[in-house]
Amino acid sequence: MLNPKYAAYEASRPYFELVRRALGDLVDGEHFFDIVTDGVVYEVLYDFPGWPRIIKGRADLMAKFKGYGKNIKLQSADKLITRKADNGRVVVIEYEVHGTILATGVKYNNRFCSIIKIENRKIAHWRDYMDSLAAWNALTPHAR
């Protein structure tokens, strides 16, 4: 059952569940936002309209994901590959997300690689890479 505390993030639920599953018993908490530190640094190494390159803090990350859900609705996240390093303090995950761009109805499929640093059983730093062309094609369907 969806925790009402996170109902505003339903559009991103498949992503959150995939991340939680990938990290397993390395972190404490049920929902994605429960497993990040208050001072988390969420860094994306690509340009995505309306999304900053660096987000600092759990509250700002939550605010950004509310906006994400107003633009993209994910139906699934899959093809998870998980690699642990540094005795589980660093986790690399590769995965795909599948959804819809709400403004246009265009299907959105993308691939990601995320490098996650864990401190005190919480995500302290997140570095994200994605297929920028897939995002561009979904957001600008006339360019295809």
C-alpha cells in the first residue's frame, strides 16, 4: 500500500521501488526518501530541461521529484544490474525506465547508470548518467 506521506510522488514510484530493491539491506527505510540523508547531494551529469545539475538536501530533492511527476509518469523500471564496491559503501546500478510524457502522450524510455555513495545506511551522494538522446527524442517528438 502506498504511504500517504509520499502520494505526491506516485508518478515516480517504479523508479523509487527499483532503487530500494537495488540497495536491499545496505540502507534503512522503506521509501526512496527515507533512505537518503538530509544533506544528500543528487548530481546529474547531463542537461535536462527544468532539472538542475546538482540538488542539495532531501527537501530540495523531494520538491524536484514533485515537478518530475507533473511532466513524466513512469509505468515501469527494469533491467536492473547492481554492482557493489568499497564493501557496499558504493553501489553502481544500471536500469531502464519506461513512461509517458504527460504534455504530449509520447512514450518515454530511457537508460541510466547511477553511482551511489552510502554513509550511515543512507544515500549520501548520487551521481547519475542517462541516455540524453532518448530524453531529447521524447521531449521533442517533432525532431524524429
